[in-house]
Amino acid sequence: MRRIFGMSLIMAVTALNAQEKMTPELLWQLGRVTGEVVTADGKNAIYGVTTYDLKENKNTRNLYSVPLNGGQAHQLTSEEGGKSVLSTDGKSGKITYLQSGQIWTMDKDGANKQQASHFKTPLSNVRISPDGKRILFSREVQILKLHSKDRHPELDKSDAYVYDDLNYRHWDTWEDGKFQHIFVADYIDGNIVNEVDLMPDEPFDCPQMPFGGSEDAIWSPDSKSIVYVTKKKFGKEYAVSTDTDLFVYSLESKKTINLTENYNGYDTSPEFNKTGSKIAWLSMAEDGYESDKNDLLIFDFRSGAITNLTKEWDGTVASFKWDKDDAKIYFLAAVKGTEQLFEISKINDKSLRKPIRQVTQGQHDINAIVGQSGAELIVKKEDMNHAAELYKITLTTGRLTALTQVNAATFSKLSLGKVSERQIRTTDNQDMLAWVIYPPDFDPKKKYPTLLYCQGGPQSALSQFYSYRWNFQLMAANGYIIIAPNRRGMPGHGVKWNEAISGDWGGQPIQDYLSAIDDIAKEPYVDKERLGAIGASYGGYSVFMLAGMHQNRFKTFIAHDGLFDLRSWYGTTEELWFANKDIGGPYWGSNPAPGYKKFSPIELVDHWDTPILIIQGGTDYRVPIEQGLEAFQAAQLKGIKSRLLYLPNENHWVVGAQNAQVWQREFFKWLKETL
């Protein structure tokens, strides 16, 4: 018996030692799960899984169905390309979905696929009206003549643009005079008839550029009106404003009204309740402040009253869903380094104060609500150790139950590092949460190189997210400890903490980073001679700042698409509302914003003396290429060991599968050389 136990122990240890560690290739073999809908009968959840082919440098997205009461998931589609569900039928179970711009139908088990539309041009952002008689969709419309071939047709081999105003490029695309418009049409026997442009001759976009989708235009439950989101501003006005509005178009009167005319910031994510008597949306108060507190508002069509449900709540709402009985709303929000589900009850109560309850707890992110079935909500959940899967939440208790296991087999073979919470005291005597990620085979008796992760945003949550680029488990699997602090500017720690970074980019937030690395460096298992700092966007800016003021703390730096010279950045970036709010306005005039001198990394280059890898996307117009090139040139001319990783076809992100592999390989190659 003792021999058998001993052999079992040896086998268990051998199996543990044989476990794999995360690699860049394995990371991109994971299936990326997104929720679609809960079927109309409430029995199944339909979800999509995107898989990447590294060799072919492309991806495919297919649909799956999983029973909510237990059972195996079933693949519904297998064709190449992307698919999205438009609706499900509660009686027949038939699923209507969009594939390659055409509408298809299939049985609930994926059988009997039939093309249900015959559009001459593939459609985008399609929504069929609840009564099935009409369809709305988006299409590009030529409004302005900006390209040389449009202005001078006889010069058909020319390629030039002419601009008289700002916003001449956005994210990764130059303005060509075409704008996305919302159309509505009769939908008869798979054809569109009598189509109407809801934004005729207007130089505005719906869905909103660059990331808006079908959520920006929705039907009322009675199919009589459409609510759509757009910012009806152009040129310089567009570039300095975040004032989007909700517009209601009546199919009967053919008239449009602005529902949020008196609201000055972002108004987004409209959703009707089940009866159509009310509409809820997310609203920011301040024009030009893209990271303002996001409140949840309701408009009552019967009384004309608008109620702010979260006015007194010290947080910012990420997304929401109406409850099936219209008496509650569920929403997601960052809280203490995680994202959790909250409930607002007594929506129909006349009292102004609405009870808010946190439904879920735990070291995870709930970052999407798919739908509801009875007393359960279907959500997408992930954490720093696991890619997203679908879960059920029992609403009375907050209990989470896994629905999908797309990547379970892969993760079962992986040796994963511990993720722990650490409380840090900042230089101004505040408590700051930080996540610490340890190598899978961590031994506290050894010493490890340690990386300070600097989050971008700058006002985005550093929660339990799972990234396919800044993947902490991949870094840990390569033998590094990572400390990721929730420095000033991040949501989830109160509105005041979230707002504190505006106007103080290089001040307290950078001191917070130094507090974090100094705190973790006290541990005996941290090698103080092998510390590095890494980050992208504002995180890249933070790395540039730290390079000029770290006082020999760090031995290496990696900055991706970081801001280096705030003056030249102000002259080339596109969303100027961001710079005006966070830096304080332009750099010229009798009273220029002080941040350009005080908080610009270029002012600290005299103190640069540490190896640095600089990564730059060629089509990044948020942080244009000059920023990375200036930083690299400065490092080279100062004789500092430095390297430029230039990705000519990537924007502020890295979306190409093989480019992502290059990114990871060069990232770890640099760390191996310098740390």
C-alpha cells in the first residue's frame, strides 16, 4: 500500500512537472469567445468563437449553441468568415443570422441553412424590426469630394486628398468624404424595398467611428421608430467634442427629434424596456471629457421625465441590460481591480433614490451581459489566468456556473502562476491596489527579474482582463514577476481617483508607479538589479517619463505607441478633445497649458541612460508615428542601446496574427538581452 502511494505521488509530481507553460503560439491558438443571444425560448445561449490560423494569417468565426440547463455545446456553423445572430424564433427555434452581408436562417441545431436575402451589396449592422416587416442597416454614402479623383475625374491616375478642415483622419483611416449612414427599408421576400437614408446629405457617421456597431441603431419594440447614436458635428467641432446624441426617427411622421439635446457629453448604448414605454442609455455630463463618469439614465415616453439612476453612486457604468420584467436593470462596472455585475431595483418606484446592489464578487471580470433566462443572467467572464467563457449567474446569490469550456482542455495542461492582490502606500499616503503575477514555478527562495506594467487609457480599468498581447501569464511563464498597479486615473476606486489623472499626467500617477516598483522590490525574491518597465499608449508615455527620472531603478524599458513630445502630438493626433481635457488645451498663446513643458518626456531626454525597445504602428493616428521615431532617434543619438520595432500596417493595436507573433518574439528577445 505504501509503495502504491509512493508511486502515485511520483506520478503526480511528474505530471505536474510535465505541464506546459504559455507560449506566444499557444496564446493565439485559444478560441476567443463572445456571447450572441439567449434564444427566445430561454433554453440555450448562442455564442461565437473566433479562431486564428497563424500560417494563413487570418481568422474564422463560427456560431455555437449550449443548453442553459446542462449539456454539451453544439457547433451550428462551419463556413469561413464571420457570423452574427440577428434573432431567434421562440416557437420554431429557427435562427436568423448575418453572414458575409447576407441574411441566412437555420434550424436550432444548425441544419437546413438557407440564404434568406438577396442583397446586391452586402449589408452591415443589420437589425430586422420586431414585426419582421422592415430592416435597418448601415452603408457608406459619398457626401464630400475630398479625393483627387472625385474633384478632378479626368485625372483618374491621381491619388491626392484636399482638406479645408480638421478631422482629416481618424484612428487608422484618412477621411475620404464617405460617411456611414443608417438606412431603413421594407423587407419583403428577402429583398429591401423603399429604402430611406435617415441622415440625408449629412457629413456624420452612424455607427460612430471607429468602433461603433449595430448597438448604435435600434428598433422600438412596436417597430414604429428607430433610435440611433451620432455626433452631428463636423471638422474642428467634431475634433474637440464628445457630444453624441440619441436621435429618434418616426416611421409614421418621417421626422427626427434629438432626445438628448440638453446633455453635453457622450450619450450612447440606448436600450428600450420590453414594453417600449422607457428607454435607458449611458450618459457623460462633460463635453470633451471622454472618460467622465458614465451614468445610467432613463427617459419615460409617457411622462417625458428623465431619471439619473446612478447620480449618487461613486462609480462609472460600463454596460447594462433591462431585466425581463422591466423593474430592474443590471449593469457592469469596474470595482477594486475587477469588473462585477450590479443590480438597480425599483426602477418604477417614484422615489429618486434607487437601490444598487453588487451581485457578484471575486477575482475576475464580468465584462459582457449576453441575456437572461428566468432568474439567471448569461455573461462573459475572464481573469488574468483564463480567456473568456460564458457563465450563468444566479441573480439571488451571485453564484457563477460555467456554460462553455472552449479552452478548458488547453488550460488544464498549463501550469499557471498565482495572481495576488497587494496593497501599496503611495507617496501622498493613499492606499493603492496592485496585482502581482508570479511565475508558474515560483520559489520564494529564488530571485526573479520583475516588470512594472504601466496601463494605457489613461483612464481605463486595470482589472482581471485577459489580453492576447499584454498577457501576464505569458510574461510569468518566461520567468518574470509582474506588478500591475491601479494608479491614479483608473475606474473602480471612486470617481475622485478616476479623475485625478486629468491635467497631471506626469505627476502623481508616475509617482504611483514608482511606489509600486519600490514596494515590490522590498521582497527578497525580487532581483533589484533586474527591474524593467513596460507599457503601451499612456503606458508607453509612462515608460518614456520613467526613463528620464527613475534614478537607476530600472535596467530596461519597453514602450509601445507611447507619447514622447506632447507638442508635436497635439499637432498630429485626431481626437483633440482628449488632449484639451487631459493636457489642458493648446501649447500656444499667452497662457499655454503647462503640461507641455512640465509633463513631456522629451524634456527629460538628458537623463536617459537605459536600454529601451520602442514599438510603433505605422497607421496609428491616435499616437502618430513621429512619437516613436523621435524617441528612437534620441536614444540612438545618445548612444543608448535601443531598438525600433516598426509595424507599418498596424494601428494603435496589433491585430494581425503573424505581426502579433513578431511582437511577442521581439518583446521577450529584448528582455532576455537586457534583463
